[in-house]
Amino acid sequence: VTGGNADPLTPQGKAFAERLTAAGVDVTTMFWPDDYTPALQHEFQFDLRLEAAQETLAATRAFLARVMR
């Protein structure tokens, strides 16, 4: 579950991740500090020019490699 620091849906994403974790679901999260620049809007992870998007892609690939065995 990921959310940018300028995405108005990030609080819901954090709550969702917390509930999944509490239910025993294997969850990886990528949330960015409020002062991270550039500000990351909704769907930032699809703009692969951004370092944060590259980090999110790498974490997603690692998660899938781990859970798809």
C-alpha cells in the first residue's frame, strides 16, 4: 500500500494498511514524510522519472517475488 505525501487519500491508505496488518495480512507500505520533495500526488508511483516511484516499483517487485513463490 502506498501513498504520496500530497495525496489526499494517503490517510485512508494508512488506515487500510493498519487494518490489513491487524488481520494478519502480509503488507508492505510505502508512505512518504510530509516534508519529502517533490510533493508526491495521487498515483505518483506511475511517474517513473521520480526517485520515489523507482523505490516503490522496487519494493513492489520485491513483495511480489516474496509472495508469489
